[in-house]
Amino acid sequence: MTADSILSIPPYKPDDQDVVVELNSRFGADAFTAQSTRTGMPVLWVARERLVEILTFLRNLPRPYVMLYDLHGVDERLRTQRRGLPGADFTVFYHLMSLERNSDIMLKVALNERDLNMPSITSIWPNANWYEREVWDLYGIHFTGHPHLTRIMMPPTWEGHPLRKDYPARATEFDPFSLTLAKQQLEEEAARFKPEDWGMKRGSEHEDYMFLNLGPNHPSAHGAFRIILQLDGEEIVDCVPEIGYHHRGAEKMAERQSWHSFIPYTDRIDYLGGVMNNLPYVLAVEKLAGITVPQRVDVIRIMLAEFFRITSHLLFLGTYIQDVGAMTPVFFTFTDRQRAYKVIEAITGFRLHPAWYRIGGVAHDLPRGWDRL
């Protein structure tokens, strides 16, 4: 097979539409409002009252939708084009995957801002726990029946829900920050771990448990992750992860950027990935806009993404081996990374964060002689 024929193969196939027929047969066509999209994925709006019943049906089909791939919210209040879709101040969407069908489906529920309540689906997909906490944290949408609906990204003392459109997006819209002694003590107390809040006991009949912080200030946590360990002597009995230290508010930053000026932010999603996260962003925007790029652009983009994938893996491999006690390999991996960065810099002009992809193409063509470096 030639390179040209490989590139001519569509990158995806249309999703299995049979599930729409199955849903209409079971619940009636009136239970759904179909939304046309550029992805080919079936997208159906459903009433909140029927959501759990419909999701349970999809989870238990003979060829089930076994994975809750995503669950999040959207503030729809500034939307100007409804195009026949249900009126909604806020939307909660559920993206499901079926491995047997190689198929996705998305369900959406419209909410009025005076009634931001949803049923929890943690009993159907346990991973909905974190997703629902995030939606409550960032939008203020409550999930009835959730086992522990607390903030997950923002600190427990945070006021407001940042992804609402009426929440400020710039620091200049806030008062100057100050840290009084009283506020400092409040924040320190809020960070104190309370086992009872998580259904954990402080001890057994004969002994007390120890609760130990691993991170965020720990060499293996990199300041971005905290996990509270419940210890019975030296045995880890249970743990509670806290992931909010890694939240940088990129979604909120996107609200005040143009489609083009947000590209540099995508570099920073993985600070070793460079252009790799430019790629899905510009592909998504191009799909929305109906833009088809030349084949040469596809080749250049994939080539640069592969360079960054290799450099990222070399860093992982060298430092991982170093962590377990071997010193020599990290010098070899970093030497090879430098060779790759020589090519990357010659092509893009930058090393770690080139922000080099563009909507509709790349910043410029390959320079003469890049392949002889």
C-alpha cells in the first residue's frame, strides 16, 4: 500500500446508527430530539425524567455501551442559534462508547437555570462520580443521589462556579488578592482531611489508623497531585486522591481568546508534547468550519507530532530508569532528544512550545535542507 493510498483512507468511519433505531423502538421516537453534527456521532436530546431509564437501557443492551467516556456541562445562555433544538440555559451531556459496536453516542439534557438538578448515574457507571463532581464544581449543577458531591477542581473555600458565562475570566475583574491571617487559617483548616466525610473510620477496634499525605509537595507528585493514604501500620488500607492541584483554568482562558489565539495554550496541556495537542484542537476547529487541508499539511503535522512523541518518550524512559537507580541511560536518551530538537527548532524556530500549527495549515512550509540536519 502506498503512502498516498494510506492518507486517502478516512480517519474514522461513521458511527453505528443502529442504536438510534433500537432507542426509538424501545422508547418511541417522541422521546428524542436528534441533533445533526459534523462528527457523524448520533446526538440525541432526552428529557431529564427519562435519562436514567435510557442510560440503563444502553448499558444493558446485548452489545452494550460499556464506557461513560465523558460527562460535562455547557452554559448555553449566550447561544444565539438554536436551530430547532430544545431551549436550554444549561446542558448536561453524556458521551458513551460501545467497544463491540466500535460506536459512540451522545445524550443531552436541557436545564433551566432556576432548576439545575440532575439524577446521579454513579450506580450505572461508577466513573460518573468524578465527572458529576466536576460539573457541580464548575457549573453549580446538582446531582441528586451522588455519594459525596464536593468540589474536585477548585479549593473547598472557592466561591462561585467558574465555567458559568457570567463568572469573570480576567484577573482584573477581581479585587486585588490579599492573604490575611484569618484567611490563611481558614484555608489551612479547609485542607485538613476529615476521614468521616469520605465514609472512612479513624481506627479499628484495637488500633488507630494513620492518615498520611502523599503530595502535593512530594518528588513523585510534582506539585500537581495529592493522595491521602489510610495506613494500618505499614499497610495501605484505603486512599483518597485529590486532583485539583493540576487545574489551570484553560477552559476559562479560552472564553476570552479568539479561535486562533488559543493555540499556544494547547501547547501547555502537556509541556513535553509540543505540537501534539495543537493537532486535536485545530482538527476540531477545522471540522466545525468545514475546512479541508492539503495532504502536505497532514504529512507535516503528523511528522512534527511524531518528533515530539519521540522526545517525550525519551525523557520518560531516561528519567524512569534513573528513578530506579541507573544513571547511564538518561545521558543517552537526552543526547537523542537533543538531536530531535535540532530538527524541530530548524523547522519551527522553537523547541518546547512552538505553537506552530494553524487553523487550515501550519505556520510555514518546511525550510530547505531540514532533512539533512
